[in-house]
Amino acid sequence: MPSPLILLSAVLNGLMTGAVYALVALGLTLIYGVLHIINFAHGALLSAALFAAFFAWQKLGLDPYIAAFVLAPVFFALGYALQRFIIGPASHGDDRNMLLVTLGLAVLIENALLYEFHADTRTVELAYGFRSIDLGFTFLAVSRVISFVAVFAVALVLWLIMSRTDTGKAIRAVAREKLGAELSGIDVAHIYAVTFGLGTACVAIAACLLIPNYYVNPSAGNAFVLIAFTIVVLGGMGSVPGALIGGLVIGVVESLGGFFFGESLGQVGIFLIFIAVLLVRPRGLFGANA
Amino acid sequence: MKSFVAIAAVVAALAAVPALTHSNVVLNFLVVTLMIALAGQGWNILGGYGGQYSFGHAAFFGTGAYVTAILQVRYGVNAWVGFAASIAAGAVVGAIIGGLAFRAGLRSSYFALVTLAFAEVLRILASVTPITGAGVGILIKLDLRAQSFQFQSRAIFYLVILALVAVALVIARLLERSRFGAWLIAVRENEDAAMALGVDAFAVKLGAMVLSAAITAAAGCFYAQYFLFIDAAIGYGPWISIEALLTPIIGGVGTVFGALLGALVVKALGEGAKLITGDVPGLDLMIYGAVLVLVIRFAPRGLVGAVTDIYDYFRAAAQKPAAEAANG
């Protein structure tokens, strides 16, 4: 049995990683909660956002944390346009078509990135990239602590949007009862697109938080998406607190799993949780009773 | 009866190709295309006729490829026995995944997710377990004899895969005519209504999954015999899950010829793009993604559906003056 302090440090690191997972999952669960589809393009959009953050740093010298404030609205617009002009019209009102279109977009975006930038892995080098906080028994990278705090700030902002604004109210109305919302004059296509935009903005912020200690390549986002699927399923599809708690739980499970069984088997652990939850309790641990 | 004649005509036309050309490039292209068409026809049975969109048919393709490779290389089993074992193993994996997923009542997004997850679990396991050759993969020994399912001539390989595709086309047609097929389509159109009429939706979907998995496993086994190599990224990689669903959807989902037509179009586009710009990684898949989005947007019933619509339009246009003349 390893010393409890080492375990504690693994747990802390897991929580830090888990927070970013939670943010990616938050975008996914938001989209699911309203559109009732899994956005398979989420990972490709994350890769695209990682590239955007990378080039913002390389070409414009923009610090990733500042780039987040630029990229979030840009990706909101991108997500809005994707849903409004591509996914929505192409779905013909059938969920299965929507799934396929997001899958098609995922393949398209990921391979467009591969075509344009090749499979090379890029990294950002920041002056504070290796700075860390000494807790006595372990070190925590400053950038990871920042991202941990930032994720909760984003979640708070999202919560405020959802609970305090008219658009938020409309989003909740569409999620609850699409036809009723439409009858009371809500533009459902617009709300769908706004929701998709918000989910995509989450991905852009996650990319900016990840990039100081992560790498960029055309398939970098995929690693997160299957994990995000797991979190969303674990937390209950459409549940925002579920995504946050699920993200932290998965981060810790992965960290401890990797610690005890090695990297790749740690990943299998996540998938097995995923499949088990899907089969036994598809509404998730926090999902509403079906 | 007419449709069996159509199948025979299409297969006969394709069978004539080796007589017209000995070009290895052409034959290689057609072999790979037909292999994808076979995998896609497997997907089409479950996704097209049954409406259950799997995003993880790699689970069956990879199982088919690995089972024959492992049996031959590790246990010295004959390749044709390996072929039968591959198909059976694919069916078993299909029964397990289908049994679990359908028992849990997973539909739509959830079903897509769980199939994807199973394929990924298998991929990771295959990339670390010794019996699958872990990260290195498995090389099947070169032995160019018919009894080891290897042929000197590409033309023979081509005729073998064509025969397999022909069987898959006939299976789809028989399915359309059968009671089981009618139940399956009823489940696709409205599962609750079908159940209310006494269709055992669970059994029907499970049966379709098993058949679907077996066909896709046959394609995987053929891959192993043709390229004599398999590793986790090929066998269980996302590429094959995508191509297996892409071909019938582009060709015409839930139609006999959809997967074959889709595979020809998709592969021709991919190769054409490579001819123009050189072999840049990502280009062919980029085109596949774009075509998938465009087809769903503008021709949701695929190319077969689009062709039927155009045909109907012209026939209606041709009949209209005749009808007017008769009335007038």
C-alpha cells in the first residue's frame, strides 16, 4: 500500500484534470439536455479550439488565458452557425440524422486539421508553464490550479445565464417541452443554435485552459471526448451539476487507475464504468427519473 | 424475382472486370471497395433495415480479422476454418453487445454511444494483450495457396470478395421478403407500435445485430487474408466504424444495393482526390465527412433514393401528357 500522501497527491491531480473534463462534459450535457442528441463533433471542435489557442499564442503572442475571452465568443458564433445552418437543416427532424451529421462534421473537421497542419504535435511554452505551488507533500502546477478555479467560474456564469436571463429561460423551456415552447412564441431553431453555441464556447475555454500543459494535434480532442461522454452518462445526460461532479469523479478514477494499473488500463477502467452505467442506469447517477 | 435478376446482373457485370483489365491498381481498388461494401452491408442490416445506428462496427470487423489471424498464427488452424470461426466469433460478439444494449433498452444516442464504447474497449485491449500481438500486431505467414485462403492473382481475391458481397446482397433481399424483415422494418419505423402488434422487438433487434455482426466480421476476416496483417488501430479503429456506416447511408440506407453503390462512390471520390493532390493524410476522410453531411442534407435516402425520386419524377412527367390526352 503506497503512502496516503502519494495517494492524496494523485487524488489532487485527478481533481485538477477532472475539472477540465467537467468543462468539456458541461458543453456536451448542455447540448444533450436541449437537443437530445450526442454531439459527436465535440472532440473535433475541441481539437480546432486547441489549434486556435495555439496560433493565437504563436502568431499573435496572446496568452491562452486572455485568448479564452476572445475564443469563447468566436466559438459561440461557430457553434451557433453550425447548428443553425448545417446540423439543424440537415436533420430533417430526425435524431438519427442529427447524430450522423455531427459525426460527419467530426470527421470533416478532424481531417481538415490533419490535412492543413499534419499530424505533428505542437506545444505552447509559457514563462509560467512549469511554475508550481509547494504543498509540502506534493507540487501542484499553477496552470492546473488556475484551470480548476476557471472551470467553476465558467459553470457559475453558465448557471447565471440559465437562471437569470430570458434566453436562459427559453433554453430551459425548450429542454422541458419543445412544442409548448414553440407555441408560446419561442424560436426553437434559434434556441437550439444558442445552446449549441454555448456548448461550443465551453470547448473553446477548455482548450485555452488545457493548452499550457497539454499538446495540440488534430486528434488531441478525441482523448477528452470519450471521457466527456462517460462523464455525461455518469452524471445523467443533461444534468449540469452531474457533469461537474462526474468530471471530478472521473478525473480521480483515471488518476488512481493510472497509478495502480498503468495508463492504458486506466482508460479501460473509464470505458467499463461508462458501459456499466449505460447498461445499468442509463439516466445516470444524478439524472432525473425517466 | 426481378430484384434477384438485378443482383445477378450487377454481380455478373462486376465479375467481368478482371477479363477487361489486368491492372493491379484497378483490381486493388475494387477489392478494397468491395470489402468496405461488405462491411457496410453488415451495418445496413442493423442500421438500414432495423434503424439501430451503430457507431462501433469496428468491434465486429476487428474480431473477424483477429480471430482468423490468431487461429492461423498461434494455433496453426487452416485459414478457411479460421474464416468460419471469424464469422461465428463476430456473431457472438454481436449477440453479447446487442443482448446487453437492447436488454437495457438503449436507443438512438445511447445505442450509438455504447457501441462506440465497446469498439474502443476492444481496441485498447487488443493494443495491450499479448495474444493479439499488442502494439505490434499480427503478421499472417505468406502462403499463396487456395487452401490457405491466399491467392497469387489479385483477380481471384477479387472474385472471392465479389462472391461474398453477392451473398450479402442476396441476404438483404431475402430479409426484405421475409417475415423477420417486415418485423425489423416495423421496429425501425415505430418500436412501440410494433411491440403493441406483438412483435418481439428485443429478439428482432438482437437477430439483426447478430446477422449484421457476422457479415461485417466476414469483411474483417477478408481484410486479414488480403493484407496478411492486422493491428488494433486497423481492426478496431474508428475508421472502419465510420466507413461501415458511411457507405450504406450515402448509397441508400435500408436498400439492397445501397452499401455497394455507396462504397463505389465513396472510394472513387477518395482515390480521385488522391490522384489530384497526391496522398496527403486526411484528405479522403475529409471528403467522406463532407459527403456524409451533404447527402443527409440533400438526399436523406441516399443515392438510391435520389435516383428513384428522379426516375419517378420523369415517369410522372411522361405520364401526365398521356393521361391528359386520354381525358381530353
